[in-house]
Amino acid sequence: MLKQVVKRRLTDLPAPHALPLIGNLPQLDSKRLHAQLEAWERTLGPTYTFRLGQKRILVTSDVDLSLAVLKNRPGGFRRLSTIEPVTREMGASGVFSVEGAAWRPQRDLVMRALTPNQLESFFPTLRLVSDRLRRRWQRTVEQGTDSNIMQDLTRFTVDATTTLVFGTDVNTLEAGEDAIQNHLGVIFPMLAYRINALFPYWRYFKLPQDYRLERSLRAVRAFAERMIENARDKMRRAPDSKPENLLEAMLALRDEPQSGFSDDDVYANVLTLLLAGEDTTAHSLAWTMYLLAGKPELQSELHRAAVEVFGEARLPVSFEDTARLGLFEGVAFEAMRMRTVAPMLLMEANENIELADIEIPKGTPVFLLTRPATLDENNFRDAMAFDPERWVGRRETREGHDTRAFMHFGAGPRFCPGRYLATLEMKMVLAMLARNFSISYAEDPDMTKEVFAFAMMPSRLRLRFAARA
């Protein structure tokens, strides 16, 4: 006789104690939201709910359930419905946040620009930008000062992204304090703040932070419009040439009859790629360096590996060299496993749906916690140990290494299109770092806290560099 499956409603799932009317709101801090949800996960189990007012949110760290949600997009699930209107207000409703039929053509366009083959032609520029970062850190050694790592790395990623995607070398690494990176640093946290706000007050009145956001949005818009005009001027002078970067490809699509791609779509994707290219990769590199600063023996091992790959050179000489940096990729992935910049993926049900015997009504927010599964001994043996070797070699044959649990780049149809670029950038920076420097904490490492602002970033990070021969 077949055993009858018992369906569960959201109210049947475990939940933290909530207050009447306001639910669990007093227990939540938007900048530490991920930490609170992970704490509840440790006591309530992998799948539970909590309440914001009368709204019930489903939370899960279960790998199978999370993958089922991510793979059922864009049909059964979408990003949290507050994301798209907020990004549209800010002019950033691009490939990351757009939903429905408009998503696929934008996705296809971005994917064509960020394939591994396209990145090979980008290598000389990435090497140039990496060398600027090396010189910036070398100056701190010569001056005997420590370094603001977040500022350095965000400038690096802005330079890399703008050159690859838009064909413009803005060189923020060697620019003054008015670099576009500073404006992007205002926009990203405010994006997170507005998405998570219970009431959209800015549509009725504005606070100083909203005026500051508007100034930064105007500055970035002017920056993007200059890039767009430069690209259009080039295309007018050579009308029969093929697009050489993503911006030119977007403009060519925009100009096709009945393309359905507008000037606003072009700008939205410019801003989306600037934000995504800057923050997520920069924060991942920052957490990697934070972890490496406390591991001098691993730094020495990485130095030997870098010397073995490119000898007396100060950074990789050719694109082929990057294929020999598997250990550095392992370091980056291990840091992302332990300090993921994407600790939560915020989804919402598009329809009434049943997953894992749970009835999920249409409109239910579904928060996927990505870190608990990667710190679970059932998925990664010695999960609390920092072991880059676990990522080297044939992953599918490695015992105690379930890569399905690693969802840093998402999964399913909306898998992050920038994964290859991010991985290449991280390998380049880490190899350059290991070849030329050792690093140590310039202040108590406990002063560095996890802050959630759409991505999970270090609250602060200052390191001291020492030169290697």
C-alpha cells in the first residue's frame, strides 16, 4: 500500500515567536538580516517561516528545495517583487532585475559578451588593470602605510568592467577621489535599503540619504551617457564594423526595427553591469584577502605556485597562464563558500505551487539561504576548514564535496552570466597578490563585521602589505 504524502501549509512549518500585528519585525536589522535568518535556521531547521506584519515568508537552506525554486524560473518563481519597481525607479531595471518576456533577449545579449572565448581577447586589458592595482599596493609598501582594501578592489573591478563591457578605460585606480566608484558605492546600499523597506517613503518625501542617492544617480547617468555617445560616434564613423563590446552590441540591437530595446534598456544594463561588476567581485576578493591575511603558510604556498606559473614576471603573462591558476581559483571558491557575498537569494512565487510537499501560495516571498548548506559536513567534509584543494581537480570524483550546495552564482536558467569574468578577475588579482606581496591585518580582524546591503560585504578592512622578491 502506497504511503499517503501529507501536504504542509506554511502555517505548519516551524517559526520563531512573533508579536501580534507586527510579527518578527522587532527582531530584524536590515544590515544583519542574513545573520538573523541563519541563526533561526540553526534552531528551527532548514525550512521555516517568519512574519513581517501579517505577511509570512518562507525560508529554506535545503539544497533540493532551493534548486527546485531556482530552476523553476522565470515561470514558477521570480525575484522578490519589490526589486523590479525599485530598480526601475533608479533606472537600473536591466538583465538582473527584469522579469517576464523582456528578460531573455537581454540575457542572451549579456551572455554573448561574457563567454570564456570573449574573455581571452580581454586579457591584455585585464593584465593592465591588474598591474595598476599592483603599483597601488607597492606604493603603500614604500610609504609604510596600510591600505583600504574595499576602495582598492572596487576601483579595480570598475576599471575592468567598464573597459570590457563599454570599451572605456576610466582608470579609477589612478584617479582622484571623485571617481565614479564613489557614486556606485552610494547606489548599491540604497538599492538594498529600498528593496527591504516596509514603506516606500521616498515616493512621498525625501531624506538627506535620498538626495545623496539622486546626486550619485545623476553622476552615473552622465558617465553612462558619455560612454554611450562615444560608442555611437564610433559606430557612425564605421557603420559596417561589428560591435566590439557589449555597449556597441546593445546599441546595435536598440537601432534594429521593432527591436523592443529602448534607450532606457541600454542605460539600465549599463548601470546593472557596473553595479554587479563592482560590488560582488570586489566583495568576494575582499573576503578572500581577509581570510588569507590570517594564513601566512597558505600565502607562502600561493607565492610558490605563482612563481612556478610566471617566473620572474610580476603577474600572468598570457591568457594561457590563467588556466594554470587552479589553486587560486580554489582559494576564491573556498572564500566564497565560507563568506559568500550572496547569503540570501530573494524569490517570490508567481503562482500557487507545491514543492517538497509544501503548499506555497502565489505571492509568497521565498528566501533561499545559501551559506548553511556549504558549511554542512554532509556537503563539504571538514566544512569549517579553509581548504582550497577541495576545488582542485575533478570535483565530481572528490569524496565529501557536493557542488550542488554551492549556489554563490545561483542556478537554473538565471545562472549568473558574469561568473567567468568574476572568476578570471579573482584569479588574476590573487595570483598577482601572492607573487608580489604578503599581507597581514592592520587592525584587529574582529573589527571587520558582515554587513548585508544587497550583497554581504565587510564593514571595513585595512591590510598591511610587505613586498616579496
